[in-house]
Amino acid sequence: MADSSELKPSRLFALLSSSGMGHLTPFLRLAALLTAHHVKSPENHVTSSLSLLPSLSSPPLSAPVTDMTLTASVLPISRAINVPNYIFFTSSAKMLTLFVSFHTHTLVGSKDAIEMPTLEPIPKPWILPPLFQDMNNFLKTSFIENAKKMTESDGILVNISKTIEGKTLAELNGGKVIEGLPLVIPIGLLPLYGFEKNQPLAWLDDQATGSVVDVSFGSRTGMSREQLRELGDGNPAIGGFLTYCGWNSVTKAMWNGVQVLAWPQHGDQKINADVVERTGMGIWVQSWGWGGEAIMKGEQIAENISEMMGNELLRIQEMRIREEARTAIEQGGSLKKRLTELVEMWKN
């Protein structure tokens, strides 16, 4: 029978997500990966465990991992109880450069872009208009408050790999974006969580490879009836992924090795679409603008889907990213090693 020394309380890792699938999904992916590879089940010593229940009921908290939108609220609490706090930034590394530095910027040179010290400028049309309003609003206030507090955290996790956004990660960790930023740790690409692995409809088994268009505009985007009609009038016999470029959808496409036609709708999605295009995994038709700004004809949509699917370079790049992601999570892979190191830091 185990004695009390064998039943020392486990360390507790708490993952604190915000609401919305864009935040819950990456937290579920991370939690599932940590559980599968780094968290061991306790031994089944029922009698001794019950006798030690008062001391075992509250294992010490090692490190909360907090959603980026909760940074300003949670970080003071973790400091008060003297535990480290890591932030999970649930978008691209490029979006992180804007997030952490927006409050420090003035428009230099062209009034149409935010100039970044050593990275490409970020055009104003890629950024939500409320952030440029003179009056404070909830989005702008929350954006700035959370970004300022982020520099006080112990580390920032991003669901991306060095091979995809290596230059941006180097600039963030080299103090080129903002001084005092903690280490930005790439933990991608995170494998898909259970509900994301739905079995395809039976009829898909009878379709030719690359012959179906997967269309996704997220859980918060509404399209006009006219635009939906035009979308349906496109060519249904051409395969690919037409996506709004929420970061979950982008990383899901990377994991599955599917090329992308980007059609951003709001939020961080134009910046993510730029990552898609620059990494060679898809096409972004910038003239389409934000979703809802104009009605895109079915012929235009079909033409660009055809261009995407006929581009062999996109297909090769996506398959390379897919294979790298799977290799990284295997025993001895880069992601497996990084997560092991991270868990050891949290334990200590």
C-alpha cells in the first residue's frame, strides 16, 4: 500500500479559455495533446487516497495558461498568488505583432499603413475600423489593456511552427517589435481535437479526389441571401477550401494539407490571409474586401477556386507543411520536445 510520500499531490496546470470556438478549439487541442503525452494518471490506491483526501483535494497550481483576451483580468490574480502565467495567443504570430505593439504606434509615412520596425507594414484596411476611432470603445479598450499586460506574463504560446512564421517569431523574440516582451513559444501545429475529426458523409467516398469544395465562414459570420446564392452558383466540381481565415481553419488546412482560397470576413482574418498567401499555401483575392462589402459573382468565385486547385506549387507546399506537422508530434519531434520542455518549466 502506498504511503503519503508516494501520494504527493500532482502539480496542477489550468487552461483558462475565453468563449467562442475561435478560442475554445485551440485550448481543447492543447489540453488533449498535454493529456495524451505529458499528464500521467494517478495510481489507484483508493484507501490511502481517501485517507489523504483533505491534503490531496487542492494540488498546487503550477502555471495557468490564459486566453489572450483575459490577460488583463487574470494576470494580477496570478501575481497575487505568486504563480507564473503563460498566455495562449489564439491567432497568427503576425497578428501578435500588431496586438502587442498597436498602442505604441503612430502612423509614419503613409497614412494608409502601420509601419513595423523590421517587418512589412500592415495596411489599415486589414485592421478593424473601431481600433482607429478617436473615442474609446470596448474592442479598442480591451485590445490595448490586454496587450499592455501581456508584457508582464512569463511566456506567450502561439499555435504555429518556426518553419511557417519563423521570421515573425524571430522579430518578436529579438525585441524588434516591442521591448520587454516575454518569450514567444511556437507550439504548432497542434493536432486536431476529437470533434474536428468528424467522419465524412458517405457520399464523399464516391467523389473523385479534389472534386469537392469545403466552404467555411466560421460560427459568427452571416452572409446575405444574394451572396449565398452566388456562392452556390460557382463550380461544385472543383475541390479545395474556401475559408474566412479564422486561425483555427487555417491551421486545420495546414494539418490536413489542403490549399486555401482566402475570403476574410472580419477581425484578424485579413492578417491571417496574408500569412496564408506568403507561406505559399493559398490564394487571397484582396479585391473582394471584407465579407459583405460587395456581392461576388459565382463566376468570379469559381474562377479563383479553379486557379487555386490548378496550382501545383500550392499543393506541394501544403503537403510539405502537413508532413512536417506530423513529424513534429512524433517521438523525438520538435513539437514533442518543446512541449516536454514547457511542462518541465511549469513543474519547476
